[in-house]
Amino acid sequence: MLDAPPPWSKRTLAVQAMGGVDPITKAVVPPIHVATTFIRDEDNAYSSGFVYGRPDNATVREAESVIAMLEEAEGALLFSSGMAAATAVFQALDPGDHVVAPRVMYWALRHWLATEATRWGLRVDFVETDDLEALKRAVRPGETKLVWVETPSNPLWTITDIAAAARIVHAAGARLAVDSTAASPVHTRPLLLGADIVMHAATKILNGHSDVVAGALAGRERDGFWERIVGIRKNQGAILGPFEAYLLMRGLRTLHLRAAAQAQSAQALAERLSSHPHVARVLYPGLPQHPGHEVAARQMEGGFGYMLSIQAAGGERAAIATAARVRLWKRATSLGGVESLIEHRASIEGPGTPCPPDLLRLSVGIEDVEDLYRDLDEALHGAHGASSG
Ligand SMILES: Cc1ncc(COP(=O)(O)O)c(C=O)c1O
């Protein structure tokens, strides 16, 4: 680790994984620590700071220090998935507490909130958190303990004004948590805008190679609430494995390059697809006509992220037929990898989804953007020919 507060940029620090070097061999890539248990000192202390592998692991700690640095957080915790990270935040609340979450958000977490969390005693209201007046009406001073927002939110990529939401939430005596998976720390730093906790499905662009399932939390303060979350991770055994933490750290070394390239391609595709004859609507916060564009331009820097959605002019059948025809885009769920993915979102979310049936979700990777456009263009034309013929 670098000792003094480093003068280097976040990008530089991430590339060198905070300068970590193995103290014994001087290897520039630190080893993967696999031990589950550690020697107790003769005086009965644990001077190394490590006791057992379920609460803590040195490789996990190294990746956490990169994420804490990127988010300018006092602490970061890695979990075995994004869902494990997100649910730990809600589990740190007490039964009876009131929480507010977005009406349209990552569907599995929404489902968990509507079922498990409610069964366990949380009172959950789903509102359009990008509508600040609606948010104001939803929070109950003294009763609301947590407001969860996702921005840009999956899969419509609506934008919530984090700074304005934080003012509303804090005035009611609650905490604000932000799922920043689609923004990444390269484009948005929610803690600097007033949020208390940031969550990432690190499975996505933080790792970036579609080969690790992981979740991250970053906290503005290591307060009592944070310590509860630390206890939940420890006692529920939800820590990330050391091999996954190593792969995640390798991914983080190139995060800035990937995020910049992916956002640039997403912007170019969104602009070109906006005038495509077989696309009814493009949802991307980087487009001036997007309802959240003005706020996004204020709170996001260096681009608007790697995710966009299109609504097919020919409706649901045309959307599914388009996804069936791509040759380069991979027809798969998930997001944030170097390879581009396309998904008919309503099919995976199932009955009751608020996702429009004509929507295709696009996760933009780092392939040649001309190839990406050509493949989609051909698929859109082919689908149109098939559905109109
Ligand atoms: C925005 C968002 N949050 C959370 C999650 C959950 O992450 P994981 O699949 O790692 O549990 C996802 C997964 O797709 C997501 O897209």
C-alpha cells in the first residue's frame, strides 16, 4: 500500500490497485490469500488483524480499498453478489421501519423488497424517485429510515437527482442509498452528492468481464448502521471469495478505460438509433430529449454510462425478432462486460413487470462501434421484413 495520502488520480490508483506489492517477493501483483484461519499469538492476541475467513480476507480487503478510494468512502465491503450487498442494507433496518424504493428498479431486488422484506416487517413504498415531489410525499419524517434509489435505473435509465434526493431524505431523518451500478464510479460519485451508502452489482462494469458475481457497498461513514452491515455480512457468511476478489481487482485496473469507451459507444449508438426507421424510441440519459438529461449532465461526468434501451417500432414481436437476428451482440441477460449484450427485458422479468413489452435492453461493450451498429441495423431491418411480410 502507498503510505502517504497519494497525490495520484483515481484512475492511476485503480490501475496500480493502490500500489499493492507483495512484501516478501516484491511481486507487483499481490498474491491471492486463500487461508481460512490464522495463527493466534502466544500472548493470545491476533496481531495480524486476521482471525477467520468468513468475516474478512486480505485479498478482499485489497479490492475493497480500491472501491473505497473510487467512491471517496470511509469504508467498502464486498459481498458474494450484488443482491447480497443490497439486501444486507435493508436487513440492517428494524422490523416496522418504513423504506421508499423506486417503482422501476432492478427487478429481483424489487421482488425481494415486495416479498421477503415485507414478510420480515419492513414497510415498503414504491414511488417514482426521479419525481422529487413524489419522493417528498412518500418520505415520513421519523418513520422512514431508508430511501433506495437507482440511477440511471434499470431498464428505462431514468435519472434521480441524488443531491436533491439527499436533501429531502436527510430532512426526514432517513438515510439515502444509491444503486450506482449503471453509472459506475467513473461517471457518478453519489457520496460526494450527499448519499450515505453506494451499492454496486460488481458483477457488472466494475469487474467488466462477465466472469465474476460480486456486490459492493461503500459507506460515507463507518457509523453504527455501517457496523450492523459488517455484522450481517460476517454472520450470514456473505463475503466475496478470494479468487473472485482477485479477478475483480484485475477488472478494476482497467475500469476507467472500459467505462469511457463503453459510454462513448453507447452515446454514438443512441444517437444513430434515434433516427432509425424501425426504432420508436431510444432511452439513454445522454440524449438531450431524455427526461433526465439535464440532471444527468449535472451529476454524471465523462459520459452517461454503458446502458441504453430501444423500443421497437413494430412492438413486442419485432423486438423479440430483432434480438433473434443479431449475430454479434450476445443474446443474454446481465450488463457491463466488454462484450455487448442484447435482451428482451420483459421476457426475463415475467408477469407483472413494469418493463414495456417492445423494449430491448442493450449493454454496450468495447467492440468496434461500427460493427455493433451494423449488426443491430441488419437485425432491425430483418425483423421488420419478417413481421411485415
Ligand atoms: C442495477 C442492478 N442492481 C443490482 C443487481 C444485482 O446484482 P447481482 O446479479 O450481482 O446479484 C443487478 C443485476 O443485474 C443490477 O442490474
